[in-house]
Amino acid sequence: MLFSLLLIFAGCKKKSAVLKVEKIESVTYIHNPARPSSPEKTVLFEKELTIGEQDERAAIQIHKPSRYGIDGKGNIYISDDSDMSIKVFDRNGRYLKTIGRKGSEPGEFESFGFIVGLSGAGILVMDGRARRTSLFNPEGEYFSSYNWKDYLNTVYLTTDSSYTVNENIFEEGETQLWIKTFDFYGKELVSFGKFTLPKSKSLHKGNVVIGVFIPYSPQSIFAGDEKQQWLYHCLNNDYLIEVYDQTGRLFRKIDRPYKPVPYTSEDEKKFLSRYEQRPDSPATKLAKQIKLPKVKTVAERLVVDDQGNLWVETNEEKKEGEKALRAYDVFNKKGFYEARVWCEFRPGLFSDGKMYRFADDQETGQRTLNCYRVLWKEQ
């Protein structure tokens, strides 16, 4: 039953666009126009800090960085696979301490799956090999951990006592993707439900399963808004974004008109080129049997910045000189399509007016963590 209907006229410099908002039962539907309300709005990333280069003593601070997180005090945590430890820096990049070491005991690490800085400072660490979640206090001291029944992966939301994460459950030869909230002792608090994994083509050779993921097959992608404690979800073959609150209740749906990007012969060549070095391998034979798509999925990734804006990474690309740029649609916290920006690299983690991301030097192979100041402006 339709309870209410609201038409909002969003002005832009060239022409007016109509934004339609309606509420059906308990869900608010935000129907955005094809054009953003602020088409001239764009963003600049101004580099302020690099961690991982040589320090003043000509000593490499981090040898094999793999994951990072920022806590509520602005401290920066970077995992180092060379010694299975986590290096801690302050917001200015000054080294503070090292947490953990390689091992299977509490407070030690066998692998780094995900590092999340907690709002009250301290970190949560996912160890996929040990199947364990570990917690460390603001002083970097280990204080608790628990082992998983099934496999946990990406963390989307945290509080001072819980976290929301995807859980892969293996049943009768099939993997199911669930999103759940657990407390720090492993007790399930909320289930958001079962979602969609990308499709693959596989074959069994004895006890070994060989699989090849089908390019641009529909899959669920997610992002969390830490301030609002909202979970965003998109089944990425359609431009429809669902928004859940911390109890797992679906309360909003966001859409906009969108024309999918064609899957070209060049895309097909790029996909098959991954298997050229081993033409007789089972994986190569599987790849050649896959029916390739005619169009690409709508979105590849969702990111929420520290202002509550949702960034939708689309599959639209363009060239500017030597730069390859990708389009990001930016929605404000009300779900309104506000801006479209073109980025030459993937934005990473937003925190306190900054954006953090790893950068790899193509010549040396060295990876650094870069911190950028985020500047919005009108073109």
C-alpha cells in the first residue's frame, strides 16, 4: 500500500531534474534522475603523508604491507607480512609501536585478512588462516579473541562491542554468503540475511576443485556507514541500492536510470589473456567454455566516506591524456544523487577529512600507504 508520495525538484545549472521519493509500507524509495543535482561538483585528493618509505635513519619501516586501519584517535595500523606484525603510527606518520608477531598463540598472527580501527581506539584483526578474530586495546595490548565456526571475511561496521561481517557458510558443496553481526565473543546478534556470490564454472579433479569466476556475473556488494550504523547493499546487475539499519531492517531503496556498459571484444581478449601461458591447463579450458556477458555489471564497489556520502564505483571509464579515469556516483546521506566524479585511482578508507589508500611503485615494487586531504569544489 502506498502511504506517501513526495516530488522534490533539484536545481542544476543546465536544467531541472526531478527526484521522486515515495514510501511503501516501511521502506522509503528514492528515485533519482539520471543527472546529479550538482553536476559541476568534483573532488581533489591532495597528498599529505606517505608511510612505508625510508625514514630519517634510512631504515625501511614496513617491508610487506598488506592491510591497514585507522582508529578513533587517528592512529594508523599497517600489517607487515614480512614478520606478521602490525606497525602503529600516529596521524602524522610517526612510528609508535609494533603489535604481535608470527605464531598461533593468542595475540599472534598466521595471516592478515582485515584490520579495523575501532572508534574508541584499538583494533580488531581478522586472521583467515587461524580462523580467528582478535581484539587489541588502545595501548596495543591483546585482550581477547575467538575462533570462527564458519569463514568470516570483510568487516563493514563496528561498535565498541560488536562488528558486522560477511560469513561464508559451506553446505553440501555450495558456498552461501551471509551478513551477520557478532559480539566480540562470537555470539550472533543480528542476521541481515543471505546474499549473492559471483558465479563460477568449476570441475573436480580428485579432491581438488578448479574454478574460474565468470566475468561481470551479478554479485552482492556492500559498504558500511560507521556513523549512522547503516549497511548498504547492491546486487550489481541493477542500479538499486538497499539500506539496512543496525537491527537488519531494510528501510530505504535508492535507484537511478543507468545504461550498462557493453562488454567488448577487447574485454574478452583481456579475460582470456590471463590463461595464455598455460593453454592446456584445466583452468584455461574452463575459461574458454564460459559464455561471456554482453554488458558489464552496473557497479564494482561501494564506499562510504566520513561525511556519510555513498560512492558507487561504476564500470564507466574514460581517458584524459595518459590517465585512465573511472566514474563514481556520489549520493548524500539522504540518498540523493549529488555528484559524479572521475578518479584515476580507487579511493580507499575515509577518516576525519582524509582518504587513505595503498600505492604500489611499478618500478621498485614497493608499497606505501598514502594519506590525502579531501577537497570538494565546483568546476
